[in-house]
Amino acid sequence: MPQSFITNDEFLSNRCIWVNGPVIVGAGPSGLAVAAGLKNQGVPFIILERANCIASLWQNRTYDRLKLHLPKQFCQLPNFPFPEDFPEYPTKYQFITYLESYAKQFDINPRFNETVQSAKYDETFGFWRIKTISSSDSSFCEVEYICRWLVVATGENAEKIEPEFEGLQHFEGNVMHAGDYKSGASCRGKRVLVVGCGNSGMEVSLDLCNHNAKPSMVVRSSVHVLPREVLGKSTFQLAVLMMKYFPLWLVDKILLILARLILGNVEKYGLKRPPTGPIEIKNTEGKTPVLDIGALQKIRSGDIKVVPGIKKFSPGKVELVNGQVLEIDSVVLATGYRSNVPSWLKENEFFSENGIPKNPFPNGWKGKAGLYAVGFTKRGLSGASLDAMSVALDIAKSWKEETKQKKKSIASRHRRCISHF
């Protein structure tokens, strides 16, 4: 089935394009899942992607050693299981292969190198107007899409968070975000300050250790560290099972008891636990607990040094809030990502100022006037998949009703809209 009524030649020459279906912004796992659902329902669509590939976060902004933190059955997209020969925790390369197979299976062909500049609902015509800049080789083309439905699938991790630190501009050593870090091979023997103690900070520190670097990890706030597995079973899987029978507070208590038995008292290594339990804090604040895959052992042995917050940088050095001064060669900012929705979506009812839907999961996927969101649940790939199925079914229902009842009216509006530009 065609994904729109336009050809490639028209795309490069036309300024205003009518889409007989939704426009999906973002070709990561969330956007692909929505697209597959729409394909199954026979709904045409266009999917826009600013990068030159699907899942650009996974392909371009992840380190080499990354694996899925959860078992594959919790990370698969709708209607397409992982290959049986994939391990329980697929590597990033296996996950990318899986996503490429997914796009091929459902014949999803995003329009790459197309950056959305703005999206605004036109109340006069009752359509969304999405303005983009399309780049092809050395040329650029401004395009405006007109559609009835808009799916925001850019997710929670669209832009790097790079906090400012006093004196960092004078540091003189190499400074990079974890999104630009690939491996510790180039850091052998070097003293590296890793800023952040989430899953990325822990894994980058572990990778640096494995390449004989000397990492110090900045722990500025409290963090839950849990074993990735309990008696050979996924901790996440265990938590999901317990949630069926026990209240959340009890599940949290059991998880913390198991963590203490398996990992010991992590607070004596500078990893203070939050007062709120790991599941509750994930649900309320979106803070993911660290699933330990070996970093804690390196912390115990002293190969990874845990240090407090940063006061300021100076050439080749960093001063910590406790007055300690470390000589360092490089800095890796494992400080996370944020949504970029506020920079282009001209709407303030559905999304909050930080680019996340105001209504929490499971009610944050549908807004007004044909606006939808996928990939903002703070519940990983499984949460995105659930929302993607809801969005696809809801749009399909509306599309089929409008196609049947208002075909002539829509065609008339389309002609007026094109001539308007």
C-alpha cells in the first residue's frame, strides 16, 4: 500500500503536500511501531526522520558494548518477535538488525534527512501544518505537509543534556557526551571523569575499566542499584510478576531486600539509595534504577572511584564539592537526554514545558485535534509499544470513518489548501 499520494519527484519540488493519513515524526522504535500498526489497518502515512537512518539514537549515539537492559521479550515491537537465536539480552547491533528487519517486514520507508521546523494546528481548515527542511546531497528544500493527524514519536531522548560547569571551557582535556562515546580503547591509561551514575554512567565506567583506563564516577544524587538477575531470572521480569499479586510498596520492599542480599550495602561505596522505592520512583519521576552488570564489583575493588559533585574545573583538574582536587585527562558527560518537542511543536495543552505529555501513562498517548504521542511513557520499549498500538487503532478508526463519510469534503479542502500556498 502506498504511504501517501505523492512521488519522490513531487516531494523534492512541491512546497505544500497533502497527506491522506497521519504524519509521524521520528523513525525510532516508537515511530516504526505506529507505522506498522497503520500498515496493518490499511492507513497511508508519511514518516519523517531528521537523520539518515532509522533508530538514529541506537545507530549513532550509543556505545559499542551496549546491550538491552531487559530481556528481549520485553523489548520487542508489536507483531514481530525477536529471532529465536538472539540472546536474552541482545547487543545494540542485534537490536538495530531487528529494527531494520521490522521496517522491511512492514514496508516502512521513512523520508530521511527531513527536519521538522514547526508543527501547528490550523483551526480554520482543521488540519495540521508541518513545516520541514529536507536536505538532499548539497541542496535544501522547504516542504509543508498538510494532514489530519500528527504523531509525535521523537521520544524522551531526542537531545543531549549537557550541563554547564564552572571552568569547563578552560579544562583543556577532551570533553564528550556519552552519546559520542564509543569505547574506552582510546582512553587506555588515562584518568577519566564520568559525570553521572545512571545505567550509561555505570556502563561507560565499566567499559573504561575494561580498557585499562582509570575512571572516577561523579555521583551527585541518590540512585537505586539492583542486580540485573535474581537466581537466573530477570529482576524486571520478577517485578512484573510480583506486581500481579502484591501492592507496589511491597514489591519495592522485596526488591530492596533482594538487592541488599545479592549486592550488599552499596551505600558504603557512596551510592546512596533514594527514600522512594525503585518501582515507585520510576513511575512517578521516570528515574530508572541501575541494573548492575559488573560495575559494582569494580567499585568495590577501587577500579572505579566514586566521587561527589563537581564544584569547578581548571586546566587538567576538577575540584569536587568536598574540596578534593583530581587530576584528569578526559570528561564523559553521562548526563542523559531530553525531549525536543517544545522546540518545534506549537502546542501547550497536551505537552508540558519539558516536552512530555501532561497526562501520565497509560493516558498520555492522545491529545486533541488529531495529536498523538508515542515513546514518552518512561517505561521503555514495552510502554512505547502499548501506546503505538493504541494510536494506530485510534487513527485507523477515524481515518476509515472520514474516508467513508467525508471523502468529497476532504478532497475539496485539499484543493483549497494547496491553492492557498
